[in-house]
Amino acid sequence: MTDGCRLVMLGRQGAGKGTQCVRVARHFDVPHISTGDMLRAAVRAGSEVGLRAKGFMDRGELLPDEVIIEVVDEQLTGSESTRGGFVLDGFPRTVAQAEALDKIVAPLGGLDVVIDLDVPVSVVLERLASRRVCEKCGANYSVAEPPTNPWVCDACGGDVVQRDDDTPVAIRRRLDLYEQETAPLVAWYAERDLLETVDGLGDADDVSERIIAVIDARRSKR
Ligand code: ADP
Ligand code: ZN
């Protein structure tokens, strides 16, 4: 049985959240909702939210809570596609966002599980420096694992580039903000008995298996 799953993925920048969320969403056949991907698409489209977000993103700062909460609320409640579940990637990142999410998902049945994908800072620093992403679909690559044709996305043919915010200064700022604003959510969700910590080190396939095993164990208890 692989139907449904309402999941939040936590983990510092470079932990492999994006890659794993795509796989988990496919496995459970639910949408992958990545606030970073949504905002980058909004920037490319030149929408109002995009124009507002660009400066925050390039500096590695968080958008104001009320702006991002509205974006996510619209995505989760404005469409039928999330009825069967979702994988949330990049949200919540502050306690205020977690509180808002609680209210947003209450009518959908609440969250099933929150996964903290754990990778040490020393490792993520290396990964972020070599990270490359598809501009169009958000697929992840690295200098060590480029697409088949450099630098054209295997999945969609888009350009694979270094993100504007993968500069040393913006990376440091995002990691600092993660410790200050987002890491407290680990305890916050543990108190609500929703937290599972998964080791994010090693082969991506092994990490996916660990994550899916943890989710299945949770679901069988429900
Ligand atoms: P990373 O996890 O590497 O920081 P993301 O792709 O998840 O990158 O997000 C990129 C940027 O988008 C963030 O640095 C921030 O400016 C903005 N952003 C994404 N999600 C949120 C959020 N939940 N709250 C505030 N800002 C956000
Ligand atoms: Zn692509």
C-alpha cells in the first residue's frame, strides 16, 4: 500500500532534501511542494511574489513569514492535488510557519510525519560548493555528477547552473539562519510526536530506502 502521505522534510541546506523529496513524492504518488523551487519559478516568471523574493533569496535571507505562508496556503488548500497528501520541502522554516502549517493542514487530517534529514555541516559545505541545479525543473547535479550532456538537464533539457545563492557568503547566511530559525523545529515536532531523524549520509538510494521505511512504519501504526 503506497497511497497518500502528508510529510514535512527538514534538513540543513545541502542535506539532500530536494533529491529525496522528489523520490519520496514519486513513491507515494503525491505532489512535491518545494518553496525554493516555487520561488525560483516565480523569480523567472517575474511575478509579484518573485520580484519581492529575489533580493531575500540572493542574500540568503528568509522571506517574511506572512509572504511565504500565503504562498504555501494557496498551494496546499487551493488545489485538489494535495487531497491524497504531499511532500513539503523548505517549509516550515520558523516556529511561526510551523504554527501556521498546523492550521492549514488540520482540515486535510494533519501531518503524518516530519523527517529530519541529518547531515553534518562539514559535509554540506562541500556539497553546496559543487552543487548545480536545473534552472527549469530543479533537478540536482554536482560537479562530480554532471548530467550526461554538460550542462543540459537529463530530465527536461533545461540549463544546469550554479544557483545565485550558492555563493560562500549566502551559504554561510543560510546555514546560520537554519541553526537559529529552523533547527528549533526539530524539538517542536518531537514534542508533538511527529519527528523521525534519518541519517542523510551515504548513497542516495540507501537514504531513500531509510526514509520510506520510516514513513511506512509510521503509517502502519496509524
Ligand atoms: P536552501 O534550502 O538551499 O536555502 P531553498 O531552495 O529551499 O534553499 O530556498 C531558497 C530561498 O528561498 C531561501 O534562502 C529563502 O530566501 C527562500 N525561502 C524558501 N523557503 C522559505 C521559507 N519557508 N521561508 C522563508 N523563505 C524561504
Ligand atoms: Zn530539468
